[in-house]
Amino acid sequence: MITLPIILASTSPRRHELLNQIQLPHSRLAVGIDETILPNETAVGYIERMVQQKAERAVIDLLAHSPNLVSLLITADTIGVLNNGKILLKPDNFDDAKQMWQQMSDNVHQVWTAVQVSLIQNQQIYHYQRQTVMTDVRFIPLNNQQMLDYWQTGEPQDKAGGYAIQGIGATWVKTIHGSYSNVVGLPLVETLALLQSVEQFFQTHS
């Protein structure tokens, strides 16, 4: 049982729905940061930097209005990763999406989500724990018409890797090995474990 207030620093409807699915009450906060990949940055380095920077930005915004806030803050970042280590973000346009999908067609890619749970206390991130979860996804062979038809549905535009496994994109997924909710955008087992662990830290040190 989580007793501290939970804040999800994300406007993603998918993460919001996943927390609702496990009946975890929470509020939401929109956080904007520069998500540009740095030169020579690894996939794990990138998403861990993203969740840390999102947490730091969220704390600044939250404490400006609630300086005595004590809560658990969830930040998350999801990317696709090809076998060669290339990072797959949200596609800029159809050509960008098609280039990604051609590399994913009849092949395995990974979906990585970094999740950080931060304890906000004493006007700072007093303690945090973080985990990166990886799931293998294999696509069916794709042709140009399938790609164009899917793009025109509007579903791929704001999705890492250009597809939604919980939507029409499920028709492309032949197999999955690992956490399904991770591919949607928030690994529930690991997120709940992080929340419980950070809450326990608070109870022990308060």
C-alpha cells in the first residue's frame, strides 16, 4: 500500500491508463525538456539522462507552487532500440517512420523504458531509485502498402518506434518476450516495486 501522494511527470495517456489499470491514484504533471540525443550517447545513457532531467525539471515546477511538498514522483522514458544499438524515437514524418519500419520488418527490436521514482522531500529530490526494463519484440514482414496504410491511421506519429502495441500496431507484432506494459510505456511490475521501495525508504528515514 502506497501512502504518499504519487505524481506522474508525463502527459502520456498510456502511462496514465496503466496506473489506473492497477488502481494507483496519482496526479499528472506536464514536463518539457530537450530530448535531443547527444553525440555518441548510448541508448541506456540517453533514457537514464531523460528520466533524471525530467525529475529535476518537475521538482522545480512543483516546488514553485508547493514548497513543503512530500510525494513520490514517477518519470519515465521509452525508446525502441535496433540490434545495432540505434535509438528509435517518435518519427518526424512518414519517410522517417518507413526507414525505421524497414529495419524492424521481419526482425527483432527491443523496447527500453527507464523508470525513476523520486522522493520529493525537504524541497529537493531526497532519494531516488531507477530501473531500465527491456522487452524483445519481433515484427512480421512488412510491405510498403502496410506501412503507408498504418501511417495514415495517425497512430504512429507520437509513438517511440512509430507503433502502438495496444492499438493497430498489434497486428505487426508476431512475438514478444518480456513485459507487455513496458512496450506500452510503463513496466508495471517494476514501477510498483520502485514505488514500494522508495516509500519504505521514506518510512524508515522519516
